Amino acid sequence: LAEVVAALAAAGDDVAGDAHALRGWLEPWRGQNVVLGSGALCLGAASHYLGLLARAAGDTHDARRLLADAVAMNTAMDAAPLAERPRLEAARAGARPASRSLVSLGPLPSWVSGGVTC
């Protein structure tokens, strides 16, 4: 859901309230990994998703801090592809255009569709 809210915000939709609510739900998992199933799929640091939501809510300062935390945590796990995602998002957090097509976000890296285990 964090990625959907971030994409809607990038497209110019007003999702600040939704982003704030989702941040509250995800906040208890700050500093933890997001894992699906019984650990078969690791999506990386929850701080990545919190950073996306912070940016969507308009809090770029907190977004940068959270995304930097996600880069550090994913790097410490030796999960380079997972570290690259928040690194790219941190660069986007610096300047967010008022309106942007979802297509302009570009294709997902090939490792996203296949998942990454860690």
C-alpha cells in the first residue's frame, strides 16, 4: 500500500491524509524487515515504506531520514538490490513535481518482479 500511495502522490493526487494514516499503522515496524510468509521473501527494511509514506505526506525531511535508514539496514544485510530502492527514492524525495504520470516513474527493475530473498 505504501508504494501505491507514493505513486498516487507522484501523479499529483492529494493523499497526505492516507499516507499519514498508513504511517501510523506501519510505525511499530520501524527498524524491522518486511517478510512475507514464513520468511521465504524479504522485502527489506520497513523504513523504506515509511519513507515513501512520509514523502507522500509532504514530510521530505523525515522521508530522507527514513530512506537513509532503509539503505543502511538493507546494506548491512548484504541485500544490495533492496538498498538501491530507498537510495533512488531518497533522490526523488528532494524535489517532487506537482503532477507526474505514473508511466514517467519508469519500469521496475527486473529483480522486483521476481522478488529477492534474504
